[in-house]
Amino acid sequence: MNSLRLCAFFSDAPDRYYYRTAKVGQTVRFPCPTKLFEDVNWVRLETLASRARDIYLGNRGPRDGLDPRFAVLDKNHSHSLVIRNVTVNDSAYYKCIEDSGFGNRHFYGLTVEGDGPI
């Protein structure tokens, strides 16, 4: 992914961008470290042009009906998104927004490779 294209897409360009490739069945962890004592929100985008879907909304917790393979672990001011037993369908973009958008924004691109449902 071209970071210049990514930054042009987001008016609130991420402070940090990471790209990860995983194999079907692995567990992936995306950290969202913060120096603030504020909540973080995690969202998922199927493509860069798609609308963001809430995954985790800070003190309100996970979105209702969220796949149980997804969890947010809060430890030492890092709100890590963990996806267990990834599938090809988990290939997407994941964004952590700190302090309702006023803090850091971490952006992760995930590609899952291997056999599995598409």
C-alpha cells in the first residue's frame, strides 16, 4: 500500500501505518499504545474506499454481535486488537483512534493468505 495514497485518502491521516501478512489460522495482534488515559475506538474498513465499521468503542466495549475471535486487550495503556484464527475474510484495514480522534491514530493493513473461505 502506498502511504502517500493512504494519507491522501484520510483527511485525518494516521500517525502510524503498518502492514501485516498472516496465514489462515494464525493470531494477529495490533497494538494501539497511548500516553493518554482516554478510551480508544477500533474500526474496520473492507477497502480504503469503504465505510468504517465499529469493532470496539472504548468504555462501551465491543460492538454487539462482534465475532468472538476479535478481542481488545487493555494492558499498560495499550489497547491491542487481537484476532484469533484469522480467515481470508479478515483481510481488511483496521484503525485505532485514540481519545475520540484527538490523540494518535494507528492504521493497520492486514492480508491473510492461505486456503479458506473467501
